[in-house]
Amino acid sequence: MRELLQIGEVAKLIGVSAKTIRYYHEIGLLVEPKRTEVGYRLYTAQDLLRLQRIRRLRSLGLPLDRIKEILGEPDVEQEVMLRNALQSLVEDLTRQIIELAERREMLKKLLAVDVLDQAQLPGEAPSTLYIPMVRDQLGAYLANISEESWKWSEKIDALLGTFHWPESYCEGIKDVVQHLAEQPEQYKQLFALEERFAALASKPEDSPEVERLAEDYARSGELGQLQAMFSTNNLLGSRQLENTLMDLTATLVSPAQRRFFEELTRKLTSSESKDYQIKPLGQS
């Protein structure tokens, strides 16, 4: 007649599943007990006490490897180890409480705004790509761009800054801005075109200015010089990245500006593009 408990009976007494007990055996947290002739495990009262302690320690948040370490020590040392483990848990929980409180305040602030823009949701701190540098070094030559247009450009820059572009691209932008700042008289026409592009934000998508501006940009020798600089240095490293950057920009620009990009791309890639005055960098 059987006098010891089998795994299913133990599981019910302890309040865990038989699968959990088997797992404890696999990882060495629970030693293998005696078995019946047909292979069923048989558990003693000592096994029950150990399982009960494991369950209680797990309920406090201790990981299984830490529990195994504690229970593997002599009884006189277990209390010290347990106290240290519980103190670590208190410290971890304190950090989590602080982080949760900060996250709750952040969520409350997000919910308090009138319009919840997904692009403004918190994430990795963005690093701006170009706008602060452009405003600092070229702002005097872009005097007719409104503050509203600057803020719109900053929004695009903030979006692009959330991605990890090749370092060569970030450095290349700095070189281009520096180049423009050192030779402002050579790029007067380009500055004027940029101001007209910024003004498109307030115009309807079907504005005739869209077509005119795309035409003027495509025929701009100054734009060709900058294109040559980017093309020569291969700043993004691939056509796919170039297309992706343009597509990301297009998600935030106004309908008229988006149509401008489409028209300019069409003009620069069409069979007629050879008629536009694209010049190598350094030629006037």
C-alpha cells in the first residue's frame, strides 16, 4: 500500500501545477524523490515543506536562481542571504515606483493636451539634424521666412532626428551649411527659393506657385552645386535611404509642399532634365 504522495497530490496541496514541480526538478531546485516501480515520483513531508518555501519566496518576487542559491546554503546562513535578497528587492521596487510615478505624470501631461500628436510621444531623445545650425549660421540670409515656417521645419527636423542616420550624413549636412555660410553671396538665389518653399505651407495644393517653384528649383545652378556635393560624398550611402528620408519628410510637409517635392523629382528625373542648368560644385 502506497504511503507517500504522488506529484498530482502534491501539486494540489501546494497550489502549483504538476508542470511547475517537474520544472523545479529540471533546474535542480527540487531534488529527485524516490519513485514507484512504474516510475511515479513519491514525495515526503520534507519535499512538501521545501516546495512550500519555494512558493512563498517566489510570491515575494525572488527569482528561481536566487531561491536555489539561498536554499542551497546551510540553515544558519540562509537567513542572512534571505535578508540581503529581500533588501535588494526593496531597492528594486523603490526604483520601479519612482519610474512608474514619473511615467504616470508624463501620461497625464500627454492626456491634458488638446491634440495628441503621435510624433510627439516620448521615446528616445531626438538629436536635431540641421535646423538649429541653419538658423544660427544662415538665419540672416533667410530673413523672409516666418517664425511659423521655422517651427514647422523644426518639427520635421525633430522627426528625422529620432532616427539613427549614418554619421557621414550628419557630418555632410554640417559641411553643406558651413559651405553656404562661407559663401552667402554665391547662393542668394537658393536662399530666395527656400523662402518661397517655406511660404508654400500656407498655400493650397493646386497653387500655380508649386509648379513655378519646382521649375525654378530644377533650373537652379546653385541647387545643382549642392546636389553635386551630396552626390559626390554619397552621404546616405544608398538610394533606399535617400528615398526613405524624403518620404519621412513628406509625411509632415503641407499638401502644397508635398506636391512641390513630387514635381521637382519628376522634373529632375525626366528626359528633359538635361535642359536644366545643373552645374558641378565650384562652377559659377
